Amino acid sequence: MQQVLNSKERNEAFLKFLVFFLVTVILVILAIYFNFRLPVRENKMLQDEIETQRQQDMNQTKFVSKMQEAVVLLDSLGKGGPGADQVNLQLNGKLAEMAGLAQKDNNLYGKMDKAIVEKFSDLQLWKRNLLSLQEKADKIGTLEAELNTTKSQLIQAQADLDAYRRQASGFK
């Protein structure tokens, strides 16, 4: 058999071809692997994110329902009456439930829930103060009416006294 003159170059070219072929095949296999593997990982991550969002939405729904109940109680507190202390206790309970349902993290929902609970507490305090001031204003009105009645009685008594004095001085 005859010896090929450029066998060394041919062997080097074949080895280069083999290396590049193997690198190309490995790259294609890796691309296919990641093409199928990464979507599964992303899908799992997105499903976890969706579940978190659903849980937040459920919590917000519960929070809103408690908030609506607290609004009704706040309106009842504003009317006053003999059951105001009972309504105030119920409102404190609703505010505690709302604080328990509020999102604890520092996202938008968490900040909003915290602000709502604080504003409801402020409103409750203002309503109680308003009721107290209304009761005091009613008492002042009653006392002013009594004062006016007493003044008119005093004026009448002074007029009667003057009349008796005139009668008494006329008899002398």
C-alpha cells in the first residue's frame, strides 16, 4: 500500500472536524435540554407566584368584608344612644380582626391595609369625641333653657315683689 503524502494534514483536519462536530452536537443537545428544562422551572416559579397572588387576593377579600362591617359599626357609633359602648367594643373587635388580616409585608397591600386600620382607629376616636361633645352641647342647651326659665322667673318674682312693695307702701 502506498503512503499518502499529506496524511498528517488529513489526520489533523479530521481531528479538528471531529472536535468541532462533538462541540456542535454537545451545544445542540444542551440547547434542547435547556429548552425543555427551563420552561418547567419557570412554570413552577410562575405557578408559585400565581398561588401567592391568589392568597393575597383572598386575604384582601376577607379584609374588605371586615372593613365593610366596621363601616356599618362606625355609622352606628355615630348615632349614639344607649348601646354606644357595645358598638364601640364590637368596632374594636373588627379593627383587631382587620389588623390580623392585614398583609404583613411591605408591599402595596400591606401599606394600604395598615393605613386603613389606622384611619379607622382615628375615625373611631373622633366619633367618640364627637358623641361626647354632642352630649355636652345637649347638656349646655338644657342648662341654657333652665337658665332662661330661671331668669324669667326671677324677673317675674322681682315684678311681684315690686308690686307687693307698692301695695305695702300704699297701705301706710
